[in-house]
Amino acid sequence: MAMGHVVLKEFHAANARAKSGYFRDYIKQYTDMPMLVLLRDNDGMLVPAHFLQASHLADNLDNAQ
């Protein structure tokens, strides 16, 4: 998951080149990023909330809802 975080932050979020279809297609096919879980605070502890969805990200990753 740490590798996924670095890729998303340094390549996708901070770099305009990441808007390529190649990057989106690669992470959908070869990584576990579609299974990322958002966390919520529960009395000072982080607990799973729900799966990350394209609608949580900027421009919905160009996906229709």
C-alpha cells in the first residue's frame, strides 16, 4: 500500500502527465488500487469506512457514474 500511495501522490496527483489513459488502465488491471479502503476516526482509532471510489477523486478519473 505504501508503494501505491507514493505512485498516486508523486506521479498521479502532482504530475499532469498522469492524465494518460495508460496510467489509469495499468492501475486498474495490475494493482490492488481498486480495493483501497477509506478510513474514518472512531474515538481516536482509524477504522475502515468504505472502498475508495472514482467519485472521491478529482474529475472522477474520467469515469461515468
